[in-house]
Amino acid sequence: MTAYKLETQHLGKDYPGTVALDGVSVGFAGGEVHALIGKNGAGKSTLVKILAGSVAPSRGRILCDGVAVDLRSPQDAFDRGIAMVYQELSLVPGLTVAENILLGRTPKRRGLIDWRATNAQARAVLARMGVAIDVSARTGDLGVAQQQVVEIAKAMSLDPQVLMLDEPTSALAQHETESLFALVRGLAREGVAIIYISHRLQELRHIADKVTVLRDGRHIGSVAMRESSVEEIVQMMFGEVVQRERPGDLRPGDAPVLEVRGLSRAGHFAGVDFALREGEILGIAGMLGAGRTELLKGIFGADTCDGGQIAVAGESVGAPSPPAMKALGLAFTPENRKEEALIQAHSIRANMCLASMGKIARGRYITRAMEQVVVDEQVERLQIKVADSEDAVSSLSGGNQQKVVLGNWLGNRPRVMLFDEPTRGVDVQAKQQIFAAMWDLSREGIASIFVSTELEELIEVCHRILIMREGRIEGEVRPEDLSAEELTLRCMGEVGDGG
């Protein structure tokens, strides 16, 4: 019987109206890199937060070295030798590498920081990991890859028996990823149990010894990587997907409303070419880090491109910027709606009218009554559940907040909608309402570009799908020609791309 450093038995977590984890039993052995994968909403984050002591389970138990433990806080997890490195780094840029590694635990002498001991301890941690970074360097001056190493060193300074890494390569270049893999393998050789959370399935064969798949909060299975294939793992992730069909009456026009030629932004995407027709819903599929979000921001002018051309309705755009693209009829719903699309403390009414103030106002004046006409129209159109439009937008559910973002832009009567992960964090009913809104826009001749990590959504909603890998468009497919599993494999480059 395998002796696990960390094990869960029938672990469950309930939230109001949602079962986030449902009876998950899985073990993590020392000396092993154990990948934890699954689609968004599969339960990965909930599981690791419970193991890190940040979230309390509703039922089941956790064992460390075969002994049942109660992890009520991150400190409890630290005390049991469990360390977590989150995707969003938690370093202090103005402090040195040594200070960050030993943050809150720097050696003292006569009530003052003992800098010699601090630097020596930090060097020892880095030496154990086999990396050379100047411990006196300012952390904010380091590259992302080195900052990632410092974050891991911070966790390793606790001498953990279990190290959980959440999307550790999401911001790394290929050569930096290879260096990180070497570091992770070295830690595993020392007997540390590595739990490796990733959306990048193509990494698995290079780093994982074992793979556990979660789906809809359940443990679908665990397999040895060398005895499995990516195709088998993808099948475990998706299961039997009931595929709904796009309505048959959506007929894109012939005229291109948006043309992109050779668009590039160094380090993010290069040589992107495509044309979008009136009323067309164009999907962009790709794995994490493929450059999809960056491409949408480049088209909308939120990020500056360094090459290529954009034309809207045949009119070349000299210097794209959000105001210029908005004036030309483009609208952008960003991935992070809470920080980039909404003002949480402001009312639903105010948020619904941000983009269309120029159209609502009469001369130089705008009143709440004028705004309320637009709000009422979009609330009815998008079926937004609103008790009072003067309530703060933060009071709404995620799905209704997303519909407020969409309604805000629809008031500006756009030609093209750019949707970046519009269904992230919303329930099934809200997803279908958002899809229905896209189809209604298509019927009105409004074109959309739809980015989603949920590839089955793209197949359900879109007329065409572009496949993006490492910043380039590598192929085009028709949704009716393939399944979500096949699309995933194409995004990974595992099979040839469609014409």
C-alpha cells in the first residue's frame, strides 16, 4: 500500500446552491510530481484551498502521513509541511530577494534584523534548489521567471513535505519553463510531494509522473502519465458532452466589418490575419498563454501593437485606442469584469450607461431619467435580475454583472463585440442567456469575437473558430466538423489543423 504524504478521503465542499467538491479521494506521494487538472469549475481551486488551510471542507477528512488532521488555517497547513505557491505572485517588489524568501521570519539580533544571517539562510535555500540569484537584489528588478523561483524558494524555506504549484508556467517563456521543470524535478527527487495545477495539458508529458482529473467537483480518475495519453486524459476531462447546436437562422453577411492583417505585439502575438463578417460569431480557441486575451486588447487599442493593420468597415485605423475603436463601433467585455469593466461601488444604472453617455446626453446634459430609459431597455433585453437599478452593481450575481457589462456596450450600438471569457464564473442559465444574446446580435448584423477556455462553448456558439498557439493563428475549423476533445488536441498541436 502506497504511503502518501497527503491524502483526502471522501472530501466534499458545499456552497449555497453549489456542490464544489463531491466525495474526492486522492493521495499524493513523496518524490512524485502529481498533476491536478480539469476544466474551469471542475473543483481544482476548491481542493487546493482546502489543502492549504484557506477553506474548510463540508465533509470528509485529510490525512498527513496517514494521520487525520484538521487544517483550519494556512498556518495549520504550514505546520503540517504543506506549502502553496499561487499563480498570482505575493512578493514585495521593493524588498530584497532574501527579505522576500524569509518574509516575517527574518533572523533577529538584539531586536534588529541580522542581515548576515538573513542573507546566509536565503542563499542556503536557493543553493538547495540549485539556482543562483543575488539575494541582495531588489525583487522588483528581477524577471518574471526569477520572481517565480523566489516565490518557490519562499515556500521551500518552510521545508515543506508537500508543495502545491498553481499554474507556475503561465507567464514564462519556453526556456524559462524548462528551467522551472528542472527545479521541480529536483525537489521531487528530494522526496517532496509536488501537486502541479495546470491548464497546459501539453506540459504533462514533460513534468508529470501522475495525473488526477476532476470534473464537476468529482474525482474522475488518476493515471500514471507514462501509461496514458493526452487523448485519454482529455476524454476524462470532458466525458460525454451534450452538444447543443447554434440556431440555423444565423446567416453572416458577405461584407467584412473588421479586418486584421499582420497584427503583432512583441512577446504576445505575431502575424495575426483574419477577417470578420457582419453578423458572424468568430471563436478564438487556444490553451492558456496562447495570446488570445492579448490579441483582443491589441485590437481594441487597450494594448499597443508594434506591427500590422486594422480596418473597420473598410476604414484603416491609424492608431488604435479604446476611444478611437469605440467611436468606430467596437466594444470590449474584458475577462476581469470586476476590475476592468465595472465600478463595483457605483449603481447598476451608472454602470449600464458608462459607454453610451455621449448618445444618452442632450447637448451637455444628462439626467437619471435619460439613463433610466437605456437601463430599462437593456434589463428587459438581457433578462437582468434587478430589484432596483440604484443598488450597487456589486450586489448582483456574477451572471447578472456580466449582463450589465454587455448592456453597457449595447447602449452604444456597436458593430463588433469582443467577448473575453464572458461566461467565466456564471451559472448554466446565465451562460445560455449570454449565448442567446450573441445570437440575437448576429441576427441584427452585429459581429462578435468570442474567446473562451471552455472549448465546447465555442463549438456551440460560433460560426468559425480560429486556433491560436504561442501567439500565432495556426488554423481554422468549423464547429460542426469536430468535438470539444478534438478541438483541445488541435489547440495543443497534437493533430493537424483544419484549413
